Amino acid sequence: MRLKFSYVLVTVAMLFCLSLSLERKAYGYVDPGSGLLILQGIGTVLTGVLFTLRSRIKALFTKSKPAETSAPDTASSAAKV
């Protein structure tokens, strides 16, 4: 089984190297607005993550009140008698 895995791994690595050696030049054009579009996409993803995790983020910045013990108050009991 290990031999078969290494055979597949070597084959994939050789095909990858072959694909890099046969690369052709790309005469593409990147529009000046493309950078802004990428920035907008990153901002959208970040806003979505913050909106989804807003309750956990709020818990980081707010203090929770410590739990009070419900022990009977002996001073008020003695005053009633």
C-alpha cells in the first residue's frame, strides 16, 4: 500500500513539473478596478465573519457579574424575631 502511495505521489509531482515547463506567456490585462474589487471582497468576508461571531466578540469586551451565593442572611432573620 505504501509503495502504491509513493508511486502516485511521484507521478503527480512529475506531472506538476511537466506542466510548469510547458507554460506559455499570458498576455492578460488587469483592470485598475480589479484591486478595489479584491479589497471589497476581503472586506465583505471580514464583515461577515465579525457579524457571525458578534456574540463571542462582545463577550470578550464585557465583564460578567460574579455569581452571588444565596446564603441566608442571619442578621435580617434575627431582626424579625
